[in-house]
Amino acid sequence: MPPLDPDHCYVAVQSRDQRFDGWFVTAVRTTGIYCRPSCPAITPKRVNVDFFPTAAAAQQHGFRACKRCRPDASPGSPEWNVRQDVVARAMRLIADGLVERDGVPGLARRLGYSERHLNRVLTDELGVGALAIARAQRAHTARLLIETTTMSLTDVAFAAGFGSVRQFNDTIRAVFATSPTALRSARHPGQPRQPRRHSPDPSHPEIRSERPAQRYIRSEFPTGGVGGAGAITVRLPVRQPFAADAVMTFIGERAIAGTESWDGTTYRRSLDLPGGAGVVGLVAAADHVAARFALRSWGDLAAAVQRVRRLLDLDADPTAVDEALGRDPVMHRFVTLVPGRRSPASVDAFETAVRAVIGQQVSVTGARTVAGRIVEAVGSPIDLVTPMPGTGVTRLFPRPEQLLSAPDDAFSMPHARRDTIRRLADAVLEGTVELHVGADPSVAREQLLRLRGIGPWTADYVVMRGLGHPDMFLDADLGVRHALEAVGVSADRADHWAPWRSYAVHHLWASLSPSDPPGKDTP
């Protein structure tokens, strides 16, 4: 990422341009506060501000988050979706909670670098290392939960990824210059006290009353507290414009029975998270997505939120995409018809790869039917303390080891395609194919193509949707070919649509009737 241009950043701050929220933060030296670019407060003088690419860097320099504009509630930076270098891949893994699970050494191993080199690369570009970035993410997740839920502060601490209540209290005080209890009280003054659900640690008096809030998040808790987790509804911010109906219809029409459901308004699906199973229900509006999570472990909340954001491509920069594609006469008509179209990714790249193999040379409906049978035969049942009854979401998508050991009759498909799925599962287990948010897309594509039964269409589809690459053009896709023929251009035209060719693919797909098959691959 090129260094921030202070003059350009200041112009964005002066105009309170919401498009830049998440790209950088503005730190005001006279107040010691950092804000999002669109903060409604009086614009500070240019000589009094510094700009940082991340909140973590601002915190490292002693600034605390603004209580008015809530920079933690802005969409994430589109930079980490567009770029595929080590910094971007590290940021995606940190957002997914890898540092909380495996520490910085685990993050470095996943990326194939030494811990020292990784921290040097991150510090050179972002001003802070991996641990500080993860700490900032924990702090902002905690603040969101403190101010907008009735969760006990103990639950908040572990849901945000802190290892202890003491660490939670110390971090909140350092980042926000106040205590967790003060944050909650200041956000909702005068609210009645709620019954205490957990006995507080006597050494931490910050854990006191719980005050209700319904504007952003609603939470429900079963008897049993932290160990039982529960359900929570989170308001996910999005950049405008946002083609909510288009993205929800796309993923909804591909819902697999058992692990997903779609009723035309609400999309629900299971989540295979580090701490156990989860289910999410999504309802999209023009300016946000309401996401209701039922989780086995509160510690999975941050990872679950990030995976949903990737699924719906909520951190995209739709203005940049639409402006670039709209300059081409072919794409202009599509962008004008549906501005803000997203390129949905997935919650699990391995699942996407299996679904791509199943979908080789068959229709969307046929692929859904076959995948549903596999889920029913092999997928693990979901066991939650706070389930979502009547949703039809009852199982997790099978893991690699489950597919590898599944009997032949679990696969309602030709033998060659069944064997391809098993080779894929084996390669993922062995590590010869890496499919995760921190994988290098070009390397993953080469690894996939080495497997017998996987051709260019399958590999490109997995990179586009499984890994969320914004610039993959599926020139072997049958639907794309039909759409290109309909508008009278060849696949060479796609060169004009870089670096947003994945979005162009979705525009082309949407121009076809629902009966067209999703793609074609040559094993």
C-alpha cells in the first residue's frame, strides 16, 4: 500500500466523505483522539492532525478512539480484499482471529514467514506488528459489545478474544481511557440496572451492572452463562451503494438443504467455527445487514462476523468498482441498472471448492440437490444451546476428513467427480492445497490445477469465491459465454474490466435467466 497522502486525506476529512471510512483514521494531536474520516465533529486544523492506515497504529502512538463517530463501527478497509501480498493476507487472518487461537508464531507459520520477518513487514507498512493489530481488533469488538448489548462484561471479554478479565479491563482502559463499566454507563445513562448474570471477579470492580441497548445488537442468553453461549443480533455496516437484494438472492438461490436456507427475505446457514458450531441468519437492508448469530462459544463471535462480511463482500469499495466498470460501454448498462453489486465470497474456501467440483457441468439446481444429499449423509449435526428452530439449518458442511472416509453411496455423482472430491479433501488435509483466508490465490490456483479432475474453471471459481479474489474472470464459464454472446463481445473484452473482473462476472451472470447453468469445466 502506498503511503497515505496527508493532503488527500485531509480533503476527505473536510468533506466528511463516508467512502473513506475504514481506509484510514484521523488522529488529532490536540485532543489525543482518533476518528473516522466522516466524523461529524468540527474539522480540526490541518497542522493538528496525523493520519494512520490502521486504528492499531493510532493507538500505538497514544491516541484513543472517538466516542462520537465510533471508528470501530466503520466497514473494514477494502485494501485487504484487493491486495494479495503478505500484509493483506496477514490482515485477513488476524481479522479471522488466528492470533487469538495460535498467537503470532502461528500466524507467521501459516503465512510461511518467520515471526521476526512478519512483524518487520507489518511494522514497515502499518506502523505496528501483528499483536498490536490483534489487540486493536479485540478492543473494538469489546467496545461494540459493551455499548450495544446487554451481555455481561465477563461474556464480552471472552467474546472479544481476551484471555482474561484482567487483560480485558487493562486494554479497554489503555485504548479508550475509561473502564468497561464507564463505557456502558456513558452510552446509556439513566437505564435501569439489570440482574447480574455472572459473579464478577472481585479483583475487577469494573464488572458491575448491565444496561440494555437495542439500537445495534440484541442478545439472548440461556441458563449457564459463558459456557452455554447464546444468540445475538449484530448490525453490520456497509458502504453505499449496496445492492442488497442482488447479493442475498445470489447466495440464497444456491442454498444447500441442511446447511443453508433461504425464504426470500432471510438467508441462514451453519458455521464451522474454531470453538464449535454456529448458525447465522441474515437480513439485508440498503444501509446495513442484520446478522443473528447462535454460537456454541462467544469466543467465535469476531471470527463469525468477519466470515459473514467476506461472504457478502461488505468491505468492498462499490464506488471504485462501479466507476471503473462504468467507463466501459458494455458494463455501463449493468452498473447503471444495479449499482453497488457485490462479488460474494464464502465462509469456508474448502466448502466452496467441493461445491465447485459438484457443480462441474451441471445446473445450479442439480448441484444443490447433490450437495444436499452429501450434507445429509456426512455432515455433522448442529448442537446449540440456543438453536434457531424451524430454519432447516441442521448440519455443518462436511469437513475434509469426513468426505475422505465417506462411503461411495454418499456421493450421487459420477465416480470420477467423487474421486476428485476425495483427492481434494486429502490434499487439504496433507497441506498440499491451502484453502484459507490467508492463502496466496496464485499459489492456491496452481495447487488446485495439479489435482486430477480440477480444471481452469473450477480453480478460478474457487479463487474468486472461496478466496474472495476481486479480479478473476471465468472465461470458461458457460453462463459467462452466453452473456458475452448476448451483448456481442468476446472474452478479450474482459481486459478492460481489470482489476474488478470478478464483479463483471456477477453482472454477466445476472443478465442471464435463472435456468442457465453456472459453469463448465473439463476434468
